[in-house]
Amino acid sequence: MSRRLLVLCNPTAAGGRAAGRLPEVEAELRHLGVDFETVQTLDAGHVRRLAAEAGSDGATVAAVGGDGLLRTVASSLRGTEGRLAVIPAGRGNDFARVLGIPSDPSAAARIAVRGVDRTIDMAEINGVPFLGIASVGIDSDTNRFANESKFRGNFVYLYGALRALASWKPANFSVTVDDERHDLRGYSVVVANSQVYGGGMYIAPHAELDDGALDVVSITEVSRAHLLLKLQKVFRGTHTGESFVTSLRGTAVSVDADRPFRVYADGDPIADLPATITVTPACLRVVMPR
């Protein structure tokens, strides 16, 4: 393999799951005869510095961790000849799910070496890059509860959603998509570069990583009982036909609300309202299965 391979591992991801999977990744890379370097990351600044250096060298960076680590690596690799390879080891692993990367660390390592390139878009919220989905409203509470929870696995987000729903009061949102304003009252506004969030919820099933656009999905006012009844549809992406779901598409989105909210993207809090989200087309190279 002519291209340099850097393995970055967040040892604290998913309660240490990433560190636990690292030996399998390294064993598979040695089996494939790959010359690689492994670094266990210290903090976001450390990740950005290493990824930027790798990108300037045109290296492949295999990120062993969750969507938060992927976002940090990708923000430094975008616009370079470097490539992002995904070794899923977080709680949600939604970006890996969209790319078709298996959860088995050895299989994911083989894709990092033998996979094919795909050039995708990235989005920004108030200037901060993200890969997948930014959301606000009840999703703000859901993510906060999920991140504070001691639970592991995909169901932590369902737990967070149910806990958030119990105390939710509808909010008024102002959403402007490509200069067209929409006022709505309800639960949440989702701005999606990708299809999936929350450990497997296909909230924006028509979103594509390489279409140069953002999909905006809003959940408007409806009874809690009815929302709970329809919740399972989100895991199949069949909820978009419901009367309380609105779908829009554009390249620039602004969101505000009648009370303060934190905006979460790729599972982490990264901005406060008001927020402006834009998309940068074809700026990141990722490795995916053949």
C-alpha cells in the first residue's frame, strides 16, 4: 500500500469500547501487511492537529471511535487529498451505517485498506463543520439525556427521546430555507446532510451525502400519544408521509426559536440558536466498501 495509514483511536469513546476494539484493528492491518501508525488521542485539538498533518500528506486516517471523533477528523481532512476511513466504535455509529461500514472491527479495517473512494459533502453550523445531522428542539433534550446516561448501545437514544418527551412543551420555530421563511410550532427541526441519527433513526431518508443540498425535516405539533404511536416509523424512514412531518430542501438554512436551545450535530452540542447551516459540496474523501 503506497498511501500512509494513520489510525486514530479515542480511548474513551462509548465507555472504552474503542480502546477495546483497537487490538483487533491492528491485528487485521498487520495481517494485511499494512504499514500503519496508531495514536490514542488526547483531546479534540490533538485530533485536529494529527488529522491536518495527515491530510497534507495525502494519508488515510482510520478513525476508531464514534461520530464525534469522525466529525473532528473530517473537519481537518476536508479540502485535502487525505481520506477518512471509519472504524465504528461509538454508541450510535450512524455515519458508518450510512456508508455501509460493518460493526466488526476486522472487517472495517479491511475496508480502510481495500475500499474505494467517495467524495462527499460536509455541512457547517455557525461555522462549525459536521458530517451528518444537526437538530434542535426536543432533540436537544434527547441528546443531552442520552449523553448523560450510563446506558450503552443504540437504545440510549430511544431512552433519551422518551425521557425528553415526558416533559416537552411545544416550541415555535422560524426556519428559513434559501431565503424562504417557514414558521412552525412543534417538536424539532432537523437539518440533514445524511439520513440517520440517534443510533439508527432514518429521520431524513431522502438525504444524500453527495447531492450538494441539505434536507430539512420538521416535526410539528401533534399529541404525544400519536407521536409515540408513530415513532417506530422513524427507524424505517417511513414517517415522512405523516401530516405532522414537513420536508424541505436547500443549500442554506437558518433556524431560530422562541426559547433558547442548543443545537446538536453528530451527537454533540456545537452551537446555540439562532443558527445558520450551509453545505460545502464535494469536499471530503471517504473510504467505503467496494
